[in-house]
Amino acid sequence: MKRIILHSAFVALFASLIVFNANAQESTAQSVKTDDAKSSSTPEKVAAAENPKTILTETPSSDDEKEIIPFYRNYLERYTLGPTDVISVEVFGQCPNYCKTGITIPPDGRIQYPLIRGGVFVAGRTIDDVTKEIVKKLDEYIIDPQVTITLDKAMSSRYSVLGKVSSPGVRVMERRVTLWEAVVEAGGVTKEGNRKKVMLYRYGPQGDLTAQMINLDLVASGKSPMIELRPGDQVFVPGSKSNLKGIFTILEKASLVRFLFGFPL
């Protein structure tokens, strides 16, 4: 009898999930149709809205996108390893002696590896850089070593400072950093930048994006509190012609940016 009741409950739950999913899809479709009717979007922009990943692969169309997307695209191509990232090293034909899986990079950024005295320093380096070093050092012991390194998990805490700063980019959060420090370490606000409308974009636990405007002059004078950045925070210093609403939309749709910072897609 208990099995029958449990089976019936499971069937009811499964049916309710199907109905909920169908309603959600219908609601989403109606929302997209409404937005399309209100806007004069080009076919390319409509495609980008349907597939958020295209926003990082297509040529940036607006000045705001040019301020943001190239840095994330370049960073995804040149991902540098950091503490808590998980990698695996495989040497063709030499397993299991010289193949190691699930290597968690420690805080000091140095991993231990057979035959290499003192290990290999990997923090801040690309997988290609680390591969070349291991090949070079193993060549003393193994004939023509064929080394493959894979990134199993990207876990390092990261934040970005983009827009009108001297050195924009994505950085590893190796310590606690305030928004003020992040802007200073990015070279400071340029002459074209608006110090009174610095934007802090932050993803919530479920991947929802929020925006907060900060006046750096008030922070500098002590009239506004120092804000400590969290992993995944994105600071944007706008120029006089920046469309802050447009920037929010770009980051909200760019699902690869969420992947970079470890949030749900």
C-alpha cells in the first residue's frame, strides 16, 4: 500500500513539474514577443537575445559593448590558473605513474608532480604555459613526453574593473579588496571617466544581476562607506556617453560571463 501511495505522489509531482515548465516556456515566449514588438531590434540583436553566448562571440556593435566584451572574450581565451582551480595532468603512454587527476591548486600556487623537484608553479599562468614547462622538465627522463593538461574546475575568486580606467581587466581576488582599491589598482579613473557614477554589478546566489551606483568622491571624503568586493563583482567606470541601462543588459545576457565567475547559466 505504501509503495502505491509513493508511486502516485511521484506521478503527481512529475505531472505538476511538466505543467510548470510548459507555463514558464509560454510566459517566456510572450515576454520575448512583447519586447520585440516594442523595440526596433535588428535580426542580429534578436539572435543574441535568444542565445546569450553570441554576445561574446560576435563583433561588439555599441561603444558600451566595446568597453566590456573584448576583455571577457580575451580572458576566456587566456584563462590563467589560480588557487582552488582543479586540473589534471596526463602523459601519453605513461599512466598511471605520471598521470595525476583532480589536482587542486593550493594557496601558494605550486603543485607537486613526479620527477620534478620542487613541483611546478602554476598560479597566474595559462594551461599552455604550464604544459610547456612540464614537457621541458620531463624530457630529461621520458623520450618525447606528450603532456595534456585539462582544467576540470574553474574555482578561483575573480572580479573585474572595466570602462574608463587605465588598466581594465579581470583579476584574481587573492585577498579582500574594496571597490576603491580595485579602481586604484586598475590605474585609476581616466579623464573621460565619471567618478560620481561608478557602477557595481553583482550576481546573487541564483545568478540574478543587481546594480549599485557609487560616488567615488563621497567615498574618498568619508561621506560614503567603503564597499568590499565579493567574488564575481564587476565594477564599471562609465564615460559621459555610456548607457548604464545598456551595460546592465549586456552583462545580464552574457551567460559566458556568469560561467567565468562561477554562477548558474
